[in-house]
Amino acid sequence: MVHRTPFFLPWFYPSLIWRIPTNAKEIFLTFDDGPVPGPTEFVLDVLKKSEIKATFFSIGENVVMNKEIYQRIMQDGHTIGNHTFNHIKGWNHTDDEYLKNIEKCGHALGFNAQLFRPPYGRIKKSQIPKLSQYKIIMWDVLTSDYSKSISPERCLAGSIASTRPGSIVVFHDSLKAERNLTYALPRYIDHFLTEGYSFKCIPTLKV
């Protein structure tokens, strides 16, 4: 089900970033789990056609396997974030194991990304202060494009209904999400461009 993040989570995890404070009609599109042949290239084509930028939270292992696509993300002027090397859940690993996996992803990315998103949104409270060099980016709108139980039409409608100014919106450039992604993403962008919104990358500098 597409949904907006429950109000109590930002209160419970105040150091994490759930939404960008703004009074402007701005949306912050993000894409998780790539780069992957097919879905990532589709996303890049859609973004280029609409002349907008986004933030890609890349898995280190996928970067290693798909270097040309990764290079295209950067050449197209999008922002890169760390999404661990193997898409691991922080809840299932010791702090040391988790940090080493994130560091391994950083090596694959080729630079120290300032943004980090925990896979599945699962991160221990003990791990958060040990990632102080990152802005930890969560989300305001989860499109659930990866869910086989949601139709492309519902994915689109729910994503539109849940979005507000400053929303950090999560799509996935993955094979699992491809069916819903290819239907919903271009229509989602067209809808909000028509409504006078602009699309921005997540700011990288810590504030």
C-alpha cells in the first residue's frame, strides 16, 4: 500500500531526515536499489526527457556489476547516496558489520557520499550516531512500486495523493518494481509538473 510516513516516526527518530522543510512546491524524488540494467536506464530516460534531477541511493554490489549505468547517473547530474553494499538490514547485523558494509559501498561508489539511506528503513538507534558523517535520508512517501499486490494504477494514484510540498518520495529502479515503475513514474512526474511543482535533488551538505 502506498502511504505517507506516520507522523510519530520523525518524532521518534528526529535526527533522520523524513521531509525537506519548504513552503515551495518542491518534490524530492529518490530511487533505491540500482543501478540495474533496464529499470535504471528507463528512469534516466524519463528524468532526462522531463529535464529534472533526482537522488539515487545505490547498492555497492550493483555499482560494481553495472559501472557504465552508474557512470551515466553521475554524468546526467544526479545525486548519489549510499545504500550499503549488499542491501542489508541494520537490525540484523552488529554495528561493526553494518558500518563495514556501508564503507564497502563507499569504495564501490568511488567517493564518500554524504547521503545514506538504510535498506528497508531498518536501522538500530545505536547505529545512527556512528553514521554522523552522513545525512540519513528516510522518506515522506513510499510508493510501494515493488509490491506485486498493488496495481500500477493504484501505485500512481496513491503516490499522487500522498505527496505534499517537501516530500521525499521513494521509487525503486529495480526489476521487482519495474511493472509499477514504468507506468507510474512518467505519469507522476507529468502530473506534478502540470501542477507547477519542481523536482530537486536531496541537499548533500549537512546543516
